[in-house]
Amino acid sequence: MIPIPHKAKQFLVLIIKVLIVGGAFYFIYNQLANNDKLDWQKFLVLFKKISVGGIAFILLLSVLNRFFEILKWQNLVGFIHKISLGEATKQVLGALTAGLFTPNGIGEYAGKALFFEKKDTKNVIFLNLICNGIQMILTVIFGVFGLLYFNAQYNVITTKTVALLFGLLILLFLVSFLLKKFTIKGYSIERLIHKINEIPKPIHQKNIFLAICRFLVFSHQYYFLFIAFDVDLPYLIVIATITSVYFLASSLPTFQFLDFAVKGSVAVYFFGILGVNEWIVIFVTTLMWFLNVVLPVVIGSYYVLNFKILSPTLSKGEGDKT
């Protein structure tokens, strides 16, 4: 293997960082500037009706949403390295920026791994899988109950279809249980469960608690944005619709920068049944994307541009596990 000179490596890293940040901002601009369904004049008229306190509250929910994600990562990665809140913030926001235009945010896994020694790469990727996995599981659980409640009110899906879906879900669990020892390239469900069990229970419990807090924050931020746009509907049906949208949208493979478009399409269908104007749904979905993805990416861009590849002899965390 031909060694790369240090200066050449630094230049290559600089190019990659500029491409990541430049690409992120291009995709953000492209989605906001070329969306024909966004009527900014209507938006400004309604936005002016929102009080300063209301705007501050919505922004606070965005901060809390990302803060709980940062706490989740700090908690989980503490299994291999103790890191500060500042270091966890840098890793989460930097990785979010790196994963913005990769399918289902896959780049986020590589982004976080770069902050650690090469020998920790597999563990970091696994911990990130746990971090995202619990959020997905909660999205499915809340989403299923939300969809059932929504369906009970509006009968979108027939009882036969619901029974079929639950039957398939039970079948999937049975197959997973029966094939838990089945190995593919050294990996199996049994080995995965064993690896999960290696992480202390208090870490798992805190991870679940923080994931629930995060889900409640961003789902209610969605709810309060609809309230701010004068959507007057019962609390339970709006929350059920929101959880259904997140559940169904999360089931579709997509790029992070297109996430709001996918959620927007699903939301337009469900909220359309409730009689909510399409443009309001699109604006609320776009605002959710802007507040919870675009703003963190802007901050994360700073961390990406200031990222330095450390010497292999140095720890990427702030200290080893004690």
C-alpha cells in the first residue's frame, strides 16, 4: 500500500469537508427554493400571528429534541469511552451533517466512527445502531397505536387488512425466533442479542427513557405548530395522526434531505382526511424539517469544517472507560 504524504492527506480531508458542507447547503437551498407548493406570502401572514413567546417555545422544543439525542449518544458511547456533553454534541451534529445526503442517514454511522480510534469502529457503529434502533422501535409502537386509533375513527384500512398486518408481524417474530441461531458471515440474531446484553441495563434503561422524551418532544412540536397555524382539532386525533405519519414515513427508504418531502406526502394524505388545508400541512412539515434538521446541520457544518484526523495513538474520546 502506497503511503499518502501528510500534506496530501490534509488537502484531501479539506476537500471532503468542503464537499460535505457544500453539498448539505446546496440540498437545503434546493428543497426550499424549488418547492412550488410553498406559498411564502401565506406563510408570512400566519407567521406574524404567532407571538414571540410561541416562537421561543417552538425553538426550545427543537433544542430539546436534539439535546435528548445528544444525551442518548453520550450515555451509550460511555460504554466504551466517557465523553463530555460538548464532545457528544460535536459528534452528533457533525455526523448528522455528514449523513444528510446519504440513504437513510448511513453516513451518520461513518461520521461518528471518525471521532474514535479505528479499533473502536465496529463498537461505535453498533452503539449508533442501538441509538437509532430504539427510536425506530418507539416510532413503530406509538405509530401502530396511533394508526389503530385513527383507523377506528375514519376507517381508512379495513379490519381484514389490519388482521393481515398483525398476522404478518407475528409471523415475522416467529421466524426471527426460529432462525436466531442461523449465521450469515459470522452474524446471527442470537449473537446480536448477546452483544446487546453486554451493555449494562442502566445504560439501556436511560437510553429508552431519553428516546421516549425525544419522541414526545418532536411529536408535540408538530402538534403545537398545527395549533399555531389555527388548526382546531381534538388533541388525540392530531397526535394519533402525527404518530401514524412518522411510523409510515419512517418505513420508507429515503435520503435525510428528502425526509420532509416523504413525511409531507404522507401527512398531506392523513391530514387531508381531517380536512386540513394541504399548504398548511406542507408548511408545518417543512418547518419541522427546517427546525430539526437544517438548523442542527448549520451548526454541525462548523464541526465538520474544524474536524481533524487525530494520530492513531491518540484516543478519539476524552478518556477511556474506567
